[in-house]
Amino acid sequence: MSVNSLSFDVIIIGSGAAGLGLALSLPEHLNVAILSKLSMSEGSTYYAQGGISAVLDEVDTLDSHRRDTIKAGVGLCHEDIVELVVSKGKESIKWLMENNVEFSVDKNLRSKNKLHLTKEGGHSHRRVVHANDSTGKAVQTALSDQVVTRANIKIFEHHNVIDLATTSDTNSSEKKIVGCYVLDTKKDIVFSMQAPCITLATGGASKVYLYTSNPDVSTGDGIAMAWRAGCRVANMEFMQFHPTCLIHPEAKSFLISEAVRGEGGLLLRPDGTRFMPSFDNRAELAPRDIVARAIDHEMKRLGIPSVFLDISHRTAKFTKSHFPMLNERCLEFGFDMTKEPLPVVPAAHYTCGGVITDSNGLTDIAGLYAIGETAFTGLHGANRMASNSILECLVFAKQCSAHISDFFKTQPKKSNIKAWDDSQVINSDEAIVVSHNWAELQQFMWDYVGIVRTTKRLQRAKDRISLLKKEIDDYYGNFHVTSDFLELRNLVTAAELIVDSALLRKESRGLHFTLDFPNKDELFKKDTILKP
């Protein structure tokens, strides 16, 4: 069943910091649609605990932030993009405060409203602005409250985008965006939406793994849709694993913020001894790739289910004041972080690669943009430094907004989009096929394409992906689409891009570590670019 097509100037797919930041930055004469797969708040931004990096301390410098980012990225950061992003840190924080985001202040300082800055892995100074340990929630809530007041913005919650629609210019071979096909998951109907500008802000693809800190919506949708539409992607082998997720049967995707280590938390073996000083002179404050591999190494070497993160040597008052949400949630799971160490394991956390864009967020397709975790801007290189992600969302939301505003000065015409045709498909009575294939995908990606890889493991994963793709194609051609199926379809595409990229990089660098090529190789000091 289908309904008539809806028409907008700009469609934003995704409702996190990047998508909402863009919507609030666009001129109010533009007619804007925001599509959210679930409720507007259900995304990675809401669950971000740590903070946003910005140079605000007088002893800190932009050059220091730039150097730290480049060092963490292990030689693959695009220096012009790093310069752009770090230079916008202060104004990004100011913009958030103007939009009613309330950050933690340092009560020990005499000057009123001086923001409290914490330190995280890879940073040489305290430059992480935060709202206690629930920064993402503060950002998401404030921006959502602003968006709903804008008359030019229409919000579509529980709408899952199936695919993008493009056309080729009659005077050239250049593709341009014309719209997208959308599944209203509440009404179970598919319809088309037209727009000369679409921005993908759908987040990353960490749900491709069995263990992840991300919410269920992180299924690589924007990356997969852009790839199918004809966009290039880059550096998909660099999947960041956050070192410290709480391990507990009921603690699904519960992250223990890196700020805990920033404030003195220590990583311990079961016997209470530290191990990070043996792996890096920065110990617990080494970049995430190093810490995650160290934990993985100790778990495998000792045959243990987890290591432990301990901040009980700080006072209970300090811990409760700095980490109120973490402390409360840990108590719910039976752990008192003020008195005992927490069992933690690494979990898939952030997609450093994505859809290739320029400095304005523009992809290979005219009118199609990608921002936030969906995009590959060149900022993160082979490893994202902590708390640079929301900053990237905000900076590129502004960049994208300015470019779209200029685009509409030319008064672009909207092109017609074909109606969705599902007249030849039937409802499936085999939902078990989707759930089984999803479970299988997450398991072999964890086993074969995780923190430590080999060529043989990668090839095994590639073989399994080929079989899954065939089953998915058969399903797609015969049955009415569901939200679970669309997510599985996108995850399999993301998995294929990760594996193909990893097979091409015959070295170990940053987040990509392979036992077959355990050292860095200058021949591979370049981006891994895949073309459809």
C-alpha cells in the first residue's frame, strides 16, 4: 500500500546532534523534514556520556588540540579538516549554550559560570566540556526542545527510510538527489518524499557487532543507502571499540565513560594489579585503540571474562558528584563504584569511516549530504580521539547549512519521484529468517572482524556475507519490507564494506590490527576508498 508523495526543500534523515544542529541552522524560509527511525531522542547522541572537546582553558591551545587529534589518528587525519574542526570548538560550545544546553561549571573557581573541563584519552590538556556524565542527553534534549518550536520543521518519528532516489542530469552524467522512499512503521505503509536536498545524519554501524555501546538504531543506514545510490565510502576498516562497557546480563550497551579514567580510574586484572603501564606510557589515558587492544590481550592471555575499572580510591563524594548517572545506574546493577571495581569489556563504539564528503558535507551526488558519524570527513583518521565526535557533528551541521543556503539561492527545481510499487510482494510469515541472520552476522563479525583480525578470519566473514546478501535479495524481491529487515539489509552492506576495506589494508594502524601484518607500513599511509 502507498500514499501520495510529500514534498520538502530539505529532508534530514536522523535526529541526533548532527541532524538537529543542521535543522536549527537552516534558514527558516526553507521547508524542512526530520525523519527519525524511532522517537526523536533514540540515537547515539542521547547516550553520549563524556563530553565535547573545545579549547577553553588559557593554558591550552588550538595547535595542541590539533596535534593531539592527528596523533590519535595515526597519520591518516586530513590536516585541513582537523584545523577547521578544532578552530570551531569555542563557538560550537557557545552556540549550544545559546540553545539552552547547561554544562557543568567548576565550583572551585572564583569566576562565575566557568565551565568545568575534564580530560580524556589522547588529550594533553583538560578540554572536554560536559554536563556531568550525561552530556549527550543534555544536548539532545535542548536541541529537540528548540526544533519543535520551529514552524518550518516537520518531524516524522517512527519513519524508516528504505532507499534514496536519484536521477541523472540531462546535460551531464552527474547524479542528483530527488527524494527517498519511507516506511511509516506505525501505519505499515510506504510512501515517497521529494526534496532537492537530503542530508544523511543516521549515525554509525556498530550494531553490526555482537557487543556494542550503541543503541539499537545504529545499523549503518545512511552509509548503506549512500553506497547503493552510488557514493564512495572510505576507511570502513576503522571501527572503534570503546574499552569499557559494563558486563552484566541486564546492562545492555551500558558504557562506563572514558571520563572515569580521565579522573583517575585504573584498569586492573582480577588480582588487582594494573596492566596499562606495560602497554603505553600514557597508561589508562592512552587512545582508545591502544586501551581496547590491551584489555583484549589480557582477557585472552588470562582466559578471563572481563577486566576491572576502579575509581574507589577517590572519595565517594567526588565520584557521586562527577558521575551521578553512572553511580546510580551501577547501583541498579548491583555495583557500588565508590567502593569496588567495575567489570568491563571492550565493545564496538564508533564508525570512523563513512560516506566521503567535502568540507561542506557534500557527497558524490548533487544535493546529497552526509554529516556526523555517517560521514567520512577525514577528521578521525585511523582512530577517533575522545569527545571529538559531537564537535564534528556541530561543525559540519553549520558547514552543511551554509552550503544548502547557497544552493537554494539558485532556486532549484524539484524532480518527480516514482511511486513505490509493492503490488507484487506478500507479507512474510518467516520473521525468524531476519532474526537468525542478524544474530549470525553479529556473531561472526565479532569473532572474525573484531579488535584483532587475520586475513583468514576476514575471508571467512566475507564468504558468510555473500550468502546472507543472496538471502536478503531474495527476501527483498518477494516480501513486504519491515523495519527489522531494512536494518539487517543495511547492516550486511556495512559489514561487507568493513571487511572489504580491512582486506585491502595490509598493515596494522590505529583501530585496524591484523596478526598477518602487525606493523605500520608507509605504503598504506592513505585512505581506503571503495567505489560502488
